[in-house]
Amino acid sequence: MIVFDNVSKFYDYHTVLRSVSFTVEKGEMIFITGPSGAGKSTLMKLIYKAEDADEGEITIGKYNVTSIKPSDIPYLRRNIGIVFQDFKLLRGSTVYDNVALALRIRGINEKEIRQRVSEALKKVNLRHVSDSNPKSLSGGEQQRIVIARAIVADPQVILADEPTGNLDPNTAIDIINLLRDININGSTIIVATHNRELFRGTGKRVLKIDSNRIVKEEQG
Ligand SMILES: Nc1ncnc2c1ncn2[C@@H]1O[C@H](COP(=O)(O)OP(=O)(O)O)[C@@H](O)[C@H]1O
Ligand SMILES: [Mg+2]
């Protein structure tokens, strides 16, 4: 589903990733770890083409991301749900509207939107706060809204970059367990985190990045 083949990324004269290769199978959930500044976020950005690789080849499903036509980038991104550390929710809109937005920009009709938003909010156990403003909810609840927004359009791939960065340890584990449930339902998921507690005991594959390379592969 996701293939990195000898991918390098440089910022000016500074190397962030050097000859990185790995494969994520369809339906797999993996963790990318490593110290702050190791290049985890950069790796995620390469997948949804927020940054361009300087060398090597990246394939996501049927898309060759490195040679993709600019006009195909929106279609690539439709296959990818993104969960950021800082929630990036619209503070002036309800929970419902935050989740619905991803479908509205695709021109889906309101009846179908209602049904899909309701399903997504149910999966993250937030249907009861559909009409609330995200501002009035806890950090863990806000991150669950972000996850509902990422899954509502049923993407093949979910990227979660430090999804628990602002949360207390118990809430962080809840979020990881939620992502694991979503993975069981078939989504391919990559979680980038510097926090080893999040993957300990999960049994998932963990790739460690350090000094620009994948230095270790282990089991969480
Ligand atoms: N847009 C950018 N321009 C220049 N350097 C950058 C940019 N984004 C990230 N970097 C640098 O690339 C390195 C990796 O950053 P990042 O991918 O954010 O690491 P991580 O997510 O593992 O903390 C860091 O040294 C960071 O300063
Ligand atoms: Mg980062």
C-alpha cells in the first residue's frame, strides 16, 4: 500500500532523510519513532505530498507520489486521512460541521453527509456532542473529533503525526486504542511519535529513525 524506495530529503544543505526504504502492507498499522528532529513529520509530509522527495520513489496505492501530476494531488489526498498533534479544528463551528467539512468539499449531498458524520462520531464515541463547539470539550475529545474528521471520508490510509502530543498519558493510550480499532476495520495507519509508551505492547511494527536513516525495526 505504501512503499518508500531509497527516499532522500534535503532542506537546503541539511539532510533530513537519506535512502529510506520501507513498505507498509494494506491494512497494517505501524509506528515511526525517533528523537525530536529525526524527520518523522517530514516523512509523513512526503506521503501526502506536502513536501517533495529529492531522491527515490514513493508509491501510495495506485499513485506514484514522486512523479504525480499536480492535478492528481487532490485525488491522492482523498485517500489519506490526517491527524495532527495540534488539532486544527475550526473553533467557530460545531463538532458536526468540523467533521462534515471533509465531505462538503467533495460535493457530497447533505443526506449522505448526515449519515456518514453520524457514523464517524459514533466510532469515536462523540455523537452526544455533535452540536457542541469543540472549544467546550477536553483535549482527548478534541483529538477524537480530529480522528472522526480523518475517517469520515473512508480513506485507505490514515497518518497520525504525534496524535497524542498534547494529551495526558491515559488519554493518549485511549487515542492509540481508538486508532487500533479503526485499523482492525481495514485502514492502513502510520503513527509518528517520539513516545515509546504508545506502542509498547501493541505488537505492531515500529521503525526507528535516527541520523537520517531507519536504524532499527522492532515490535511494539
Ligand atoms: N520546512 C523546513 N525547512 C528547513 N528545515 C526543516 C523544515 N522542516 C523541518 N526541518 C528540519 O528537518 C529536521 C526534521 O524535522 P521533522 O521532520 O519535523 O522531525 P520530527 O518530526 O522527527 O521531530 C529538523 O532538523 C528540522 O529542523
Ligand atoms: Mg514531528
